[in-house]
Amino acid sequence: MGLRAQAWARHVALDNDGARKILDQAVRLADGLGRPGRLGDLLVTRSVALHELGRYGAAARDLRRAEPLIAAEERPDLRLQLAILDHNRGRVRAAELAYRELLDDPDCPPIVWVKAANNLANAQTQLGRPHEALDHLDHAAELCRDLSPRLLAVIANSRAWSTFHAGQLAESVRRFEEAGRLHAAANLPLGEHQLEYADVLRDLRLLDEAMAAARSAAVEFERHGARLMAPEARLRCARLALELGDAATALADAAAAADDFRRQRRPAWAARAAVTEAQAQAACHGYSPEVLRRLGAAAATLQRIGLRTEAVYGHLAAGRAALALRKAPAARRALTLAGDLARDQSLLVRLRGNLARALLAESEQAGGVVAECSRGLRDLARHRAALPSLELRVLAAGHGAELGALGLRRLLPTASAGRILEWLERTRTAALLRVQPPAAGVDQDVIALRGVEQELRTARLERGKEPSSLLTRQSALEARIRRRSWAGEDVGGEAAALATAADLRRAMDGRWMVEYAVVDGQILAVVVEPRRTRMVDLGPVAPILQEADAAAFGLRRLLHGTRFAVAARTAAQDAFDALSRQLIVPLGVPADVPLVVVPSALLLGVLWSPLHPAPVSVTPSGGLWARAKRTFDAEGPVRAAVVAGPGLPGAVEEARVVAAEHDEIVTLLPPESTVDATLDLIAKADLAHLACHGLFRSDSPLFSALELSDGSLTLYEMLARGVAPRRVVLASCDSGTHQPYGGNEMLGFVSALMSNGSAGIVAAEVPIPDGVCAAPMTALHRRIGRGDTLASAVWHARAALADGGPEEYVAWSGLTAYGPG
């Protein structure tokens, strides 16, 4: 029995091979001593280790040998182990029946009952019934509070996993965070917890974080020889690699996992791996009849076993392959099955069903494409609205990217320009139309992060490098802040309604608006004029992107003070002229009419101010513009504030000349321009001018920051504190830069502030050279004081730069107005 205890400790630490060796010794000892009861107990325990090692046949033999040897009160545990064997071999329905029989047995010990309830919930969730699973888990959680902290942690993890499959993603994040704390308190290995958490992060489209969790689990399982779980982790890694665009890694991981599953005789898992392996093979080498055959066979296996969610993915993948190979009957069969099996499942599975039915209708030139896409996008909108953070809502839109593109493609040949515009509005920056409520209290981690960043700044100045220990602390704090935002209980406020052409026409108030879209490499524009809406085909997008790159290259050369400044300026201006001819001139916008531009995600690198001779303003979507216009029109007298940050040549002078243009304005200069003082000031301001260094973070845009006297003011903190002045002037580098996401979403200073209520923003999409902003900002604020819109004020401010040198030309190019303010 001492050996058995040692072996169980090894098993809990995932060292199942070590546990098996100890148990082999104990079995020989008990057998030699003629102790049948002890032998039976040891055989049951060894079967658990063998099971975890993937040796199902040997595990089953041990259980059958043990059954006549053990006491009657121990047989429920043996029946549980047999059911788990069936479960992991893919016989999910048989396992479900066995678990139910255990729960109905009045002689079942409480600890076995709890384990059976946990596993039954797992089976029900796999079979597409997560709500039933949660009922069993709630009861099990009550029973196991007095049994074992380890078991309580396992139940907590299962509740999180079933909550995720029930479609309650934000709630599942909260439960996974709790399960992680319980695992740590119980000193349990985190591998299985990380693996299931990776599933949630994947469906929240936090793909890098999901991959980190899955890889960590895989390393832990491999290190401890947990052969049952290691290929499951590797398969998760393969799926994530495929979504991240690394098809070669996906193929290697999926093939290795599939080999392990086949050796372990686990047909359900082998079928899952076969789907991913075939998809990766197609991504690497293209579709082939063999890929189609393997996808079809794997999907059929998953369907036969009863794993509907996985079967939907498999049939959809097979349908795509059949469409690519022009095998219409096979495509119809696979896509029909995917659509049918997805009904009444969780949201993300239903979206696959919508996509399957839409793809089938498109391939057969039948009706219903737009209707299916609309149904899916409506479902997604409700799901997105329930998410607790702007970051998650932006990411979630990626689930509908293909539905949006498919619907637009189907509408284009026959729909009116107004109908096309409405579709674009539905599928563009919809996540930004919901205002995030301010957080209660001050986030201590945000304060700690600011301290770490201040230490990093000091280290850079004194030592010329950033200590790795500080960078590690910075990453840990950012990760904790983000995780807490994912698990928040508050959701955004009321979303603005989608704007129609008539709504936008009223909001434009004489301006023209153009909304761009890219479809199959071609760019089109929907133009909203005062009396009509029309569509213009602008040809291929590739030359436009080339000219945008040429303009950016020329401006970078000017910033570096090259001796070829004249040539660089000429090249940049030639690129702007070409972009104007390609993007603006064909629209027929009168030269003196202000223009509102709604770019697609592919056109975020275009600088719009130099392309039209009248005032230009940019907005992420027409709906956001219309909402901001209503906010702007309803506001009263202007309260102005100006803040200068440290270490920026000309910032203090800029603050002073701006202040001179306003009768009533509050000014904060270094060292008084701290984060808290700045937030307190601009929270009460209608017009806030921030002259400070800026840093855009493409890896995590909400941690983009403005540098103030005591550290960085992140965009995350501004939104969390509900600070979004009606008008904002961001006189800092790259403040107008956006990170694009799937589903035509974007995130940056401008979009986030407009989402939270700012009606107008002035920002720069290029680095603005130090010391060149005083003159244009004087002109800008003078025009604001006269009642101009920001677009008009920026137009006049740019005029003050037009005849300057290279640095002034860069500022002239990049200074941009956003929104109607």
C-alpha cells in the first residue's frame, strides 16, 4: 500500500510512466504474497496509469482481472474506470450511459459520484448538451467542497469548459480564472486547465494567447510522459497554427497527433486530427481528391460518434474542398450536413452552419445567400454585445468576416448603392458602436504598470538598455490587466443603430461621404451626395497600395534628413497625386466640397488629407460619424484644456500658443502634467489638446500610450476611467495609426476614443517632427475658436505648413481630422 501511495503521487504529478513502474513492483509483491484484495486495488490503480499512457488494452485487462478480487464497495470505482476507457476511446454515448448508472446507484460513494458527474458533464458537453452538463456540475461542486480541494479544482475547470460550450464566453473566462487559482491552491498541474482555457481563448480570437497556453500544456504533458493528453495538446497547437497562418507547423503537429491517436485506438480524436491535418495539407499544397476523401471520412466518423460540433467543422472543411475541386454533389452533401448539424448548437457552431448554407447557395446560384449571412451576422451582433471589453468585441467581429464578404459579393451585381452601403455599415467597425461604461475605482495594476514603465524609461536613459526583469514585470502586469478586462461583468451600453444612406445624408449636412470596400482584389466606393447615393468601381487595389507605400517611403526619407530631400518630397507628392487620381477624382467630388472618408481595413495606410483640395475628415464607419454628430450638436459651451508632456522639444511653447487662442483654458505643464492630473483635467474638458510623445502598440493597441510627467497614460486607462473629451487634439507621433482586425474592425487612439464618445479628433498618421507644430496649432485653435469644424480647422492649419521645409511637409501630409467635431 505504500508503493500504491507513491505511485498515485507520481500519477497526480503526471508521471504516469513512473507510477506504472512502481505499480508493476507492487502487483508482483501482492500476487506473490497471495493478497487478492490488495492485488485488485493495485490493478485498478495501475489501469489508471496505463490509461493515461494510452495503453487502453492493458488498462482494460487490469480492470477485468481486478473485478472479482475487489470488495463490493470498491466496484463503483472500477465501473467508473471502465466508463472512462470507453469515453476516451470515443464511445461517448456508451460512457454517458455508464456514468448515469453510477449516479443512479444508491451505493455509489460520494467521491466516485462526483467524478462520474464530472465526466458525465464532459460527455454531455461533447455531445452538444452543455446546459445539462452545468446542472450536474453545480450539484457536484456542492458535494465536493468537503471532499477534496483537488477535486473542487477539477470541477471548477469543467464548469468553465461547459460554460464556454454553452456560448457564455465571458462567464467562462471568469470561471477559468477561478479554476486556475483553485489548481494553484491545490498544487495541481496546470496542463489540462491550460488546454481547455486555450479553447476559450481561441474562440475569443485571442489566438496568440491561446497558442501560448496550448504550447505550455503540451510541454508539461511531454515532460511528464502524459501520453493520453500530449497529443490532445499537440492537436490544439496544430489548429491554432493553422488559424495563425503557419500551415507547415500545423501539418507537422496534426500529423504527429494523428499518429498517436491511431496507436492509442482513439477514433474520435484521430478523426479530429485528420480534419486538421487535411486542412493544413491543403493550405501547404492545395486541395486534392485525397484531401477531400480524408475530410469526408473524418467528418463521417465524428458524426457517427455523436460529436456534432466537431462534425460540423469536418463537413464544412470537406464542403470547401469539394467546391475547390468542382465536385458539386460532394459539396452539396457535405455543406448540407454541416448546416443541418449546426442547428441548435452554440453560437460559433451555428455561424459555421450559416456559412455552410450560404456557400452551398452561392455555388448553386440559388437564393438565400444574403439571408443566411444576415442571420449569422445578427447572431454575432448579439454575441458581441454581451462581451465585456472593447478588445473582445473588436476581435469577435472576425468570426463574421467571411459571412460579410460572401453577402457583399452576392449583393454587388444587382443591389442598389444604398443597399450596398447598409451592408458595408453592418460589417464595418460595428464593435465600436457600443460605449464602454467606466470602471469602478482605480486599478492598482495600472498604477503598478506605470511605475514599471517609469523605471524602464530611467534605465534607458542611464544604461541605454531595458532590464529583462522589468520587461517581464511589464508583460505580466499587462497580461493581468487584459485578463481582468476579458472577465469583466459589465458590458457596453446601448449600441447605436446602423446608419442608412438617408441617415448619413442628414448627418453630412452638405458634405459628401465616400465609403470604400475591397472585394476580390477590386476596390469600389459608395458615394453619398446631398441628393443621391451611387457606386463607383475604382479598379484593382494593388496599384493603390503601391502608391500608399511610395508616399510613406518618401515621408520617411524626409524625416531622416536625407540629402535627397527634394527627390523624396517629389516622390511623395507624385504618390499623393496618383492616389488622388485613383481614389478621389473618379468620384466627381467638387473641389470646394468637404469630404468624409470611410476607408476599408486595407486602406488604413493611405493619408487622406493631401488627396482632396477641400477639408477632409476620416471616420471608421458612417454609423460612428452619425452618432458623433448627434453628440457634437447637443453639447454646450466649450471648456478647454491643454497638456504638455516631458522631453518633447517645443511642447511647452506649443501649449502656450494654444492657450493664447482661448479666453478660458486650463494649462498643465511639466512637472505638474502627471497622469492623474491630466485625467482629472481632460475628463471635465470639451476640448483637450495633448502635446506629448506618443507610442502606438500594434501588438496590443489599448496599451498605446501618451508620455506624461510621471509615466505613461495608456488608452486602456483612459477608457477604463471613462475619459473621452468631445474634441481631442493629439499632437503626438502616430496618434492616428490603427491596427486592422478581421471583419473590417480597427483599433487605435482615434477609433477607441470615438467609440467611447469623442465627436472629433485631430491626430497624425505619421511621426510629426518635434518643434514644427506651434504655427499650425495656432491656426488650428484660432479656427476652432471661430466655430469651425475640426476638418476645416485642420485644413487651415495645414495651409500654414504648405510652403515649409521637409519637416513641415511631413506634418502637412499626416495631420488628419477624424469625426464631425
